[in-house]
Amino acid sequence: MTGRRSPAPRRLPLSLRRGPVPWDRQRPTWHEARPGVITAALDRAKARPSGNWYVIGGSREATPDRPLGRTVAGTEVVAWRDADGVLRAGPGSCPHLGAPLREGPVRCGTLICRWHGLALDGRARAGWAPYPAYDDGVLLWVRLDEAGGEDPLPRPVVPARPRPADALAAVCTVVGRCEPEDVVANRLDPWHGAWFHPYSFVDLTVVDTPGKEGRDDAFTVDVSFKVVGRAVVPVRAEFTAPGPRTVVMRITRGEGEGSVVETHATPLGHDAAGRPRTAVVEAVVAASERRGFALARAAAPLVRPLVRAAAGRLWRDDIAYAERRWELRSSGRFPG
């Protein structure tokens, strides 16, 4: 598709499936989903640099009057916006007596501790020192060099996205008992889509995989998004892993060409039973050349909850996949 102009979008994005088959009669994919291919792609992803940057939430979660609190890799983090709207971040525990700074209000860009009034404007003070923070317009990031242990990068590796003025973005977060690699492995297994998510995907074929000579490090998939009955939206998509905790699905042909779904896995720490906990922060950044898409952008406050609900339904399944993978790995029973 490189160097070719995309064809004009069809009048209607929908197609009618011809000869649909029941779920249990679709073509099995287990013989194609080779564990070695998934593991090799996962290992390559884990070897890529992150610069110690972690996603902590969506850009809309840091408001002018309320901070955002997260625990990342066992480190308590608080983030807020200063008087100019710039993202600030640092330790979430007050250096005075350990109060949770996430419970403090923000007044004129200053975070105020509720226990004794220590005021933080983002600069080092009273033993509190900031962490590097970044707002890419869709997601919020914080850099934790001690937790990451890599050579730090000045900015996170942000995947290419549609232009903000032409796109609609929504962010969904779920938490599971697993490690980030289990989340990434789930996304690097596109073969499970139509079997595990039949309410959303049908007619899925993996047409290319990484590792072939001259091929990009991507899984290429033809799949149809289910609408209602036999009505579907067929697309071609590519899955890539630009970092150790990130997988990007990009639509390369069909309705919404150029749209992306970014899946970011952020380690949180361990629960009381010693099991790892990971937050999956997924950003859907949709774009379309259709005239009607402008109406969708205008109605973004109504559309975003629907997008989050759809993503959340998929992740109720996928987090179970990731949790099961971790359970088997941690007990030495994982067959891959």
C-alpha cells in the first residue's frame, strides 16, 4: 500500500457477510498461532527502550482543580496541572508526615496537602522533588528512572496518531493480576480475536506475521467488526509493539484508515497475596474522511463513554487471558 492513494470511501462502510458460519464452525486458528512467533515478537518488544516512561492515565483525568494519584511499579505518584496547564508530577506521599497528596485540592496550579497545608507548585520543596512528566494530548506519562532502570529519554516514545483536530479520542483503564508482558502477549496474539470476542470480530485472517525476510515487525490482519446481524465493517489492521509495554493496532485499509488503538501496560505493584497488578490504559484515536465523522467529533462527550464501554467489554475477556497466562507462567505450567 506504500505510495498508493487510498480509494475513496464507499458510500456506506457496512458490508453484508456472505455465508456466515456459527462460532463453533469457523476455521480453527490454533495451528497458526504458533507460540514461538508470539514469544519472539514479545521478546523483541521487551528489548526496545522505553526511557523509563510509564502511562498513568488519560489527559482528561488531570483537571485544573483535582490531582491524579497512581501507584507505578510500587511507587506512589501524584500528578496535577499548574497554573499554565502544564502537567506536574512527583512522589504521592507528603514529605512532612506522609499524607496522601492525591487527596489534596489544586488551587491556582498549586497542590495543597490536606493534613498541614504544604503547598507544591511542581518545584522541589521541603524534601519533595518532582518527576519528569509529559502530556501528549491523549495520555499522561511519568518518568521513573529508579523503577525503569534504563537510560532515560527526554520524552516518551509516542506512536504516530491521526491529527487531533481530525480525530476523536477515548481512554479506557482496567486492572488485572498479571505483569505487563502478559498484556503485551495478549495483543501479539491476533489469532484469538474471532474465537474469544465473537460479539465484536468475525472473519479474522492473519495474513502476515513478523520474522519474514524483508517484512516489518508487524502482524497484519484482515477482520470485520460486527455491527448487527450480518452487517459488518471489514478492515485491514497492523499490530506493532514499539516498546516493552505498548502495542499499537493501526487500521491500514478500510473504514477509519489511520485510526489507532494504543494499549499501554503499566505495572502497579503487588497485592496482599504477592500477585503482580497491572493497569491496562487503552487509547482509541479514531479518524475518518466521512462527512458524518465531524458530527461524531462534535458529539464527543456522548460518544466517548460508548467507546470506553466497548473497549472495556473486550478487556474483560483479554484481562482474563493475561491473568491466566501469568498464573501458568508463575507456576511453571505455561506451555508456550
